[in-house]
Amino acid sequence: MNIVCVMYTLKRKIIFGFLLSLMFGCGGSDNNDNTETLDDTAASGIQVTVDWDSQIREIPRYAYGINSPANFIPSFSNNQTFMSNLELITQKKSFIRLHGWGMLGDSPEAWQGGGVWNSSKIEQALRPLVDGGYSIMINIPSGSQGEDDYQDPQAFANFCADLVKIVNIDHGLGIKYWEIPNERESIFIDPGLSVSEMATLINTASAAMKAVDPSIKWASYSVGQRGLSYSVSG
């Protein structure tokens, strides 16, 4: 799923449109009126027209969000310019989704090493977002050893529960929304997880996480392919 962020200046207001490109790529062309037509030759004649003057209904606050892996890094979360731009884009009306494979790897984004979460770094990265009033969703994409570490449901559950404890119990940050795992289905990676294996992983991990903090909400899972017939949330 590709998310295209387009900025328009309209009636002296800055409007950010988050356009989801699901089955086809979206290309835009500016018109003199307040409509925007999205067209693509690969879309088999499909056209989408956006009239920025017409409001049909209010979009629920959490229908859209922005992924911000930079906020894994404390120096970004504590950078006034970066955070001002984040507020400009989101208006604090949507999720800040924290997802990135760097969270688990050898990267400035890394929150753990050798299966041990870096409690101090996590708190420093999240505190400015929490204090700023953002709604945050944290994605835990896989186990502590990276992209291929998803085969042991109990090990993954313990790993996720440890992060919930650090974030919400040890530091009292009150992060309500969590997402597990990321793109581990069998038709996307090899060997990947079957439907029953994914259900076992999700059920085991979510139970362990909620045992630490019953107030959290979790969702599963971020898929790597469209057209799959299974998805679990709760």
C-alpha cells in the first residue's frame, strides 16, 4: 500500500490530503478550479476526482495517520523543527504510527539489541510525543533477531510484553495502540506464517501484552500482499 501525501493551498489554508493508492498508482495534475483529477494509464480507465470545496462528511480521527520511524530516534523527537513540521502535517488529529525495521536492527532507529529493549532510549523517544498530545501506535514487526525471527510465538509474546511493560508500566507513557507483527504471512516471505500459525502468534502475543497492561488496544496485522482472506483485530 502506497500513501501519497499531497499538499494544497486552498482559501489561505494548508490542506494535506492523504491519498491511498491501492490497486493503481496515483498521479495528479493541478487545475484552475478546486478539483483534482487523479489519472493513470495503468488504472484501466479509472478516474478519481476530488472536489476540495465539497465536504460530504467528517472523516473519523483515526481513519488516517502518518508513519514516522524518525521518532524512534530521540534526537528527532526532541528537535523543535522536526516536531513543528510533524504537528503541521498531522494537526494532531491522527495516529503517529511508529514502524520501521530499524527498530530491531543495527540502525540509529534501534530500540533493542540482543533481545534487550533500551528502556532509556525508548522513553526519550516517546516522551515528547506523549507530552505533545499525539495519539501513538507502536508496531512490533517481528522478534528480537529481526525479520526472520517470527517462528516462536511464546518468544515473540515475551518480547512484545517486555516492551509494553517498559513503555506503560516503567515509564507510565500510556501508549494505548499496538500493532503486531508486520508482513510475516506465507505468500509474502519464505517460509512465512500460515493462517493458523499467524493466529497462534497473534493470540499468544496479544494475551501476554494485555496481561501487562489490560487497557491497551492491539491490531493485527500489517500485510505485505493484498487479497488475503484473514485478518485479526481486537
